[in-house]
Amino acid sequence: MEQLPGGRRLRLASSLGLGQRCWEVTLDEERGLLAWRDPRPPRRGADNCFVPTSEIIAVEETEQNKKQRSTGKWQKMAKPHAFTECRPKQLLVYINPYGGKRQGKRIYEQKVAPLFSLASISADVVVTEHANHAKDNLFEVNISKYDGVVCVGGDGMFSEVMHGLIGRMQKDSGIDQNNPKAPLAQCNIRIGIIPAGSTDCVCYSTVGISDPVTSALHIIIGDCQPLDVSSVHHNNTFLKYAVSLLGYGFYGDVLKDSEKKRWMGPMRYDYSGFKTFLSHHYYEGTISFQPAKHTLGSPRDKDSCRTGCCVCKESEQQLAEQRKKCGFKHEEDEDEWKVIKGKFLAINVVNMSCACPRSPKGLSPAAHLADGTADLILVRKCSRFDFLRYLVRHTNRDDQFDFSFVDVYRVKSFQFTSKLSEDNESSVTDIGKKRFGQFCRDHPACCCNIANSTWNCDGETLDSSAIEVRVHCQLMKLFARGIEENCTDEAAYSHSSIEQLL
């Protein structure tokens, strides 16, 4: 390998793309570049490449003219500030020891904490003891002294931290969250996700893999990925924030049933999903939405949101221009609302693809992370066989929306009202439905139609069926960089190399 002028021979532990590898490198500190050689058999036609020094985690100096050999003695960077100013120095870490895999504390202590120490990052660790512990704590701590907040757990833990941070920001800014049309203040402090849950949908959809080490490296390097957030209201009362799935009908019924069977662990989702599929309930209601006209692309695009996405960058520029023009004032929506009435097996609103290991493409493969829109997916009443065909599409590469009973729209706001709420009357039939509704849910063989379903909001149930949803463009930021091409293959190959570092 040719040596750069003024460089010295090192071994490198880094995060280039999603893969973590050990390379034979030559560092040129003056130019801020590395020439590196992949020790694997060449696959890309070239042995030498360049990588920015901002990707470096730690180095190990070796002898100049002798065979490369690892001593296992990795060192912290002598001048970590010389590589990037985006790297965090002080973090607030919340660990959920009970949720998901029930291994959050072990994962952090064995896989994440050593990397933070190696990167000269200090962390204040809080092990949560009850629901909303992290959310409540974030309203009390001096948040300004931290460069980021890290949650170790599943999607529920992330949601708790997200609600705490966004709520704290609105409180400090004097913004009323109960106003559905209020422009929310951006949350500039980044959130890092160390996956330790059952599905880890948010991590998988923003990083491309559910791997604690990969996520830790993104935090260390200081990556920043903006993320859209939807606010959910009912009768001018704030309910929840959502970043992944708002599901009514099938996914709402699955969640409500699975909550009664938490003792089953992750298997409860399979059981409840099969049970809900057999029940085949449909729900009547009215959907109103504002189509997104300001953004590029559509839900039927073949290109997915990836690192450096041009659609998200364009939305970021539009957002900056709008704020420069209007300041913190909210522009009244002038776009026309579209109204759809019908009978639906499922109504899904997603801010991201909602990909996970079981559904690598997610519910909406072309959804974008930071374009200020959500994809509204309507699955109308159809036969069980057709609905099964639709569900199977989530696990393969076929077009998920290529069905006559499925419609998809890219929207910036959305409202739903069930038929029962529209009728607003207490007939004998309605009373019977309310009285025997639970019986019908627990006995799928019953042909009685249930009046209302439950909203699944990022894995938590909402009691109100009538909701109003608004998408807030790039309201928060993650320690991530979006999904990179071939990231799963790279991470799988290189996992053994990073274990040597630990």
C-alpha cells in the first residue's frame, strides 16, 4: 500500500457506511484523509480507497515495514476534536431493563459503554423503573448540558424519550400542544437508539439494521438524521406523537388483543395477528385528508429513501425558506381537503417505511423520513383471501399497492371519524354492539360487526377513534444517517471485527 506524505501506518476501527471493520490504513492528519486497504479478498475492483477521518473510532499503531499484526491494544484518538465537531461529548442514557428482549442493561454495559469510553464520551445513565420514567425525568433535568439523549430498549422506550424531549421543548417555548394547528418548536437535541426491543421498527427503518454496535457507532460519529413527527389530537386535546405507524382496524385490533397476552413475549403478536385475521372485522367511517403537493415523489415510487435523499433535502430547503419568510408563525392551510367514505379492514398512516426484519420493505417502501408527509394506506373491505394476499406482500418485493381494494395517498394532514360517531345516536342496535362488543372480539366466529376499532399509535393504543393528525416536517433529529445500500451485508461481515475492539 502506498503511504501518503507525512502519514504513519495504523489499524482503524471505524464506521464507514454501516459496516464496522478493521482496515490497514495510512493516516494523513494534515489533509484529513485516509488511504485504506480492505484486508478481504478484493470484490470491488480496487484495493485502495479514501475515507474521511470523521469516521474514525479508535486507532492502533503498528510497525512500518513488518507484517500486519493486531496487538489488541486500541487507543483513543489523541485529538478527537480534530476529526469532527458533531461528535457528542456528554450523553443522557435511559435503559429499559424490562421491555423487549429484557437485555437492555446487559447490551449497554457489554457492547455500548466500552465504545463510548473509547471515544471519550461520558454518559449519565438512568435505569427506568416504571412507565413514563424517562418522559417525566426529561421535564426535570438540565437538558442543555447534554449533546444527545440515548434510549436503550424498543420502540416504546424511544416513544417515551421522544415525547419527553418534544414536550419539554414545547413547554420551554410556551407552545400549547393541545392546539392541533400550532407550529411546534423543533427539537435540536438528537436521540440515539440502541435497539433492545421486540421489533425495533424505528431503528430498522432509519439505520437499516437492528444492531446495538452499529447504532452506537452512529452516535459516536455524531451522525444526524432529521425525522418527521405526526401529532395526534381529539377534540382539540393532544393525545400522542407518532413517527412510524398509526393503524386503525387490523393493526389496532392486533395490538389491543396482544396487550392482554404480554406473558407470551414476542409470540403474542403472531397469535393475536392470526386471531384478528380470522375475525376479519371491517369498520365504517369517513376519512378527510390534504394531499401533499409541495414534495417530490409518490408512494408508488420504486426508489426508497436512502442516505442523502434528494426528496428530504428539497423538503429541508423548503422548510428553511418558509421559516425565513414567515418566522415562527403558522400559515393557514389553503389546500383542498379530499373526503372518502367506506368500509375498511385497515387504515394505516406511516411517516416512514415501517420496515423490520419480518417485513424488509415495510408497509410503505417509498415513504420518506424527512419530507413533511405521511403515506395514507386504505384497505377496503375484501375477502379473507384477498386480505391475506395483501399481508403476504409485506414480506416480499412485490408491489404492495397493486390491488383494486388498496388505495394509497401522500398527505400532510388527516382526519378520521367512525360511522358510530357520525350517527351520534344511541339506538338499540348500537347499545347491543357496545354491550356485546368484547364478546365478539374474543370470539372471531361471531358474525357481528364491531362498531369501533382501536388506533395503534407506535405500539400504544388510543381510546379515541375520531382523531386529527398533522405531520410536522423534521421536528426532531436522530443519531443516524438513513439507510445505506447493501448495509445488511456489510454489517454482517464486519461484526466479528468490531468484537475484537470490544
